[in-house]
Amino acid sequence: MAKRYPTLLFDTLIFLLLALAIVLIALRTYSGGSGYVEVRTHQAVYRYSLAADQDVTVTGPLGETTIHIAGGKASITDSSCPTKSCTQQRAIALSGQWIACLPNQVLLTIVGKGADTEVDDVAI
């Protein structure tokens, strides 16, 4: 009995379907601008929508840290820490990215939009 080998067209179709599945999974995993930024300080945790452009000021042990949210991205624009290295970090927009101001104990994390992620802009 002779074996039938898949044709080139069949192999190409399988390859394209696998490539499409990988792209869709990557897009869902690294969605940007659709969720919120979670701000953790030494006292509380805050959530702010990435859809609304705003400037937020939170207080850490050393003083105030200013966070700029615009265009689905978040960044630290000013902090009372001595080195201010957190202000030199690029804006974050993808789920899982973060910026930390270690001396002032402020952590920004982008969280992708999920089924139960209602953003209410209040402390948890």
C-alpha cells in the first residue's frame, strides 16, 4: 500500500494557520493601552485607566511622585528621589511592563484588560 504524502498546498496551509495562531496569542498577551496602570506605594494600591489622559501625584516616604498618563502610556515625570533615574525611563504601555522608583517606594505596572478589571480610580 502506497503512503500519501501531504501536498505543498496542504503543508503551506498548516504553516499559515500555526503562524496566525501564534500572532493572535501574542497580540492578546501583549495588549497595550486597553487596560490600566496599577500604582503601588508604601501605603496603598491605585488603579488608573490608560484610556484617560491625566497627571497623577502619589506620595511615597520621600515625598511626591508625579505620573503622566497619555495616549495609552504611563511614565514618571517627577519624583522626590535623589537620583531621579525613574524619570528617565521610557513610557510603558504593554501588559506586564513596569517602572519603579525604589527610593520613594512607587511601582507602576501595566495590567491588561480582563473580564473582571473594572477601573474605578480609587485606592484598593
